Amino acid sequence: MLWPIVPLDIIEEYVWKAQFSFHTLVVQAILFIAILFIVIPILGPISPPKRIFGVTI
């Protein structure tokens, strides 16, 4: 019978870590999209800098 070169525990741990790291990337992408398309339009456009008495505010 052939035994695997790498113990299955190590492979299983690597797969779990990969899944969780992928999960965090997905969550970050969803939050970025939500901020981009929901929060920013609600707040409105960012006003350009204003000049008062020759000083940019």
C-alpha cells in the first residue's frame, strides 16, 4: 500500500487556511462594493476645494 508523501493533517490544515484567506478577500470585496455604490452616493459628491480671500479651504 502506498502512503501519501505529506501527512493528511498538514494538507487539511493548509486547505482550511486557504479557504479562510479566500473568505476574507471575498468579504473585503463585498464591503468595497457596498461602500462604493451605497455609502458614497448617500453622502453625496465631495465638494471641490473653495477659495476664500485667496486661501484654499
